[in-house]
Amino acid sequence: MATTAGDLPYDYVIHGAVMGQDLKTSADLISRTTRSCLELADELGVSSLALPAFGTGVGGFSLDECARLMIGAIADYAGRRSSLKRVALVLFGEEAADAFEAVAREKWSN
């Protein structure tokens, strides 16, 4: 779902929910939400999108697995014709940065 960005200097805020009221998530929800956010951003015609590490806070999902899922979805989407030129992963802490960097290096070093 997208809403206006209010007073923020952006056009939209895209809301990607990966947890229900039970505060649990799954690999499937993280993958589908990442793809949905990419698709919606493209439909809205935006050129850049920022995403957090879905489900890794309160949801307790593994950073390593989240990195594999999200970077995999982003890599798959990158081959499409799209308005998106940049996807930024907004990560909190060195552990998260290390996990996502390792997966990104592995994915794009081949």
C-alpha cells in the first residue's frame, strides 16, 4: 500500500507489512512483500526506493536469511524494464550491514 509522504521530501511512503498481530513472519512473506514493494514503486513511476530488513526487528527473523531473500528478490526484479534505478537497503547496525553485504558480494561477484 502506498500513501502520500506528508511533510517528508518524498512523493510516497510504501508500506510493506510482513507480520500479523502475532508478530511472526516467514520467508514467504518477506519474499512476497519485497516483490510487492518493488512492483508498486515501479507502478508509481518512482526512480528510487528504500527498504528496511523486513521482519528482523520485532519479528526476530534471521538477518542472513532475510538478506538472501530480499537481495534475491531485488536481483530478480533488476532484469525487468522499470522506472526503478536505485534500491537502497536501510539497515541498522553492523551485524545487519555485514549480513547484507556478504549476500550482495556473493550474488554479484559471479
